Amino acid sequence: LGQIAKIAVNEGPSNIYREDGQRYTPVKFSVRGRDLESTIAEARARIAAKVHLPYDSHLDWAGEINQLNEAEDRLKVILPVTLLLIAFLVYSATKSWIDSIIVFFNIPVATAGGVLALLATGVHFSVSAAMGFISIFGIAVQDAILVVTYFQRLRNVEGLPVREAAYEASEKRLRPCLMTTLVAMIGLFPAAVSTGIGSQTQKPLAIVVIGGALLVAVVARAVQPPLLLLAHTWLEKGRGGHNPHSMRPPPSGDMSDDEVLG
């Protein structure tokens, strides 16, 4: 045997793996206490600077980082499509670009709440957290539509002044809006504090939804009425102070009581 091979005792892998007709040696490691993407980026930079591979050898990265990259590519398509669908549904419900913009104001508020929740809990951004942001978009929009559509009803059907309609809409829709956000928060609270098997997947999503819903419940209640007042006051000044959608007849001193009732 010594005539055809050089025999020696060396340290190395106990098994020889092959794939696509080539030998390969897997090196596995797990990430704890930081996000996966920055860890792999730092590992790649250090290996490129300090490790010189021999001839006919190359290094491939596989595992969760590939799944993360694929998920990010899908999110680049899903997120714009989701926002476009939300915009279409919001406009179909409000029939007004001004009111649609006021509804969409809740989305950055909810996003800020999700980011603050991740920072406060020390949880890193992940695909699960991204799904949480998409979920909170729906909660934020539903919360705003409850107030805006009721405001439109008070203005266009009952003919209330802008200030009074904004105040009454925020007051009458306070309970439904709080129910919308509290149901999401209470329902996902067990997932947010879980530490068992599978919590790494569900915990970031729950934290983002709870943080976003909490900020929407607090900030939107204080910001929506002034936004409605300012936007519609400016809009009606441009129309000469007349609301063309109002169904209440304009007051006139020359009309009799029978004509007003008619």
C-alpha cells in the first residue's frame, strides 16, 4: 500500500461528503444575540481578509441566510403590492384622496410603534418581524377608516360643521377603535412573551403588532381629529366654504317653514 499511497495520521473530518461529484466539508455555526444578516456579512469579510483557499477550492454559504435572501426578494414584491391594494380599498371606501391620505397617516405611526417595540425588547429585525409590519398595516388602516368614514357621514349626510364633525367622530368611534387595537394586542401577548420551542418565529411578529397597535391607539386618537379639521377646512376654503356633498339644505331667510320641511 505504501508503494501507491502516502499513509499518515492527520486530524480532519471523519466523513467525506460529496455533492455534484465534488468533495465538500461542512462548517456549521449558529447565531445568538445578533441578527443573521450582519453576522454573515462580518464573517464573509473576515474570511475574505484572513483565509486563503487552496487551488481548486471554493467557499459556499448555505442555510438560513439563503432562506433570508429569498424571503427578502419576495418581500420586495409583496410589500408594494400590499400597499397598492390597501390604497385601492381605502379610496373605494372614502371616495376622497384627502381622506385616503389621512387614513394612510396611521401606517407610519404603526411602523414607528413596531420599530420602537423591537428596540425596547432587543429583538432583531427578521422575516417574522417583516410579516408583523404587514399585519399592522391592516390594523392601522382599519382603525383610521372607522373614524374617517363616520366623519364623512356627519359632514355629508347630517351636515355638521367640520370642527363638530371631527370632534364627534373621534368621540363616537373611540370604543370601536380601541377594541380593534386591543384585540390584536391581547391576542398576541402570549406569543410575545413566549420562550418555548418555535418562539423565535412567532415572537418578533407579535412584538411588532403589539407595539404598532399600541402607538396607533394612543397617537392616532390625538392626531386624527386635528388632521381632519385642518384638511377639510382648507378643502372647503378652496371651494368657497360650500360642501357640495352635504344633503342638508342651506338656510335661507326667504324660505317658509313648509318649504324648509319639504
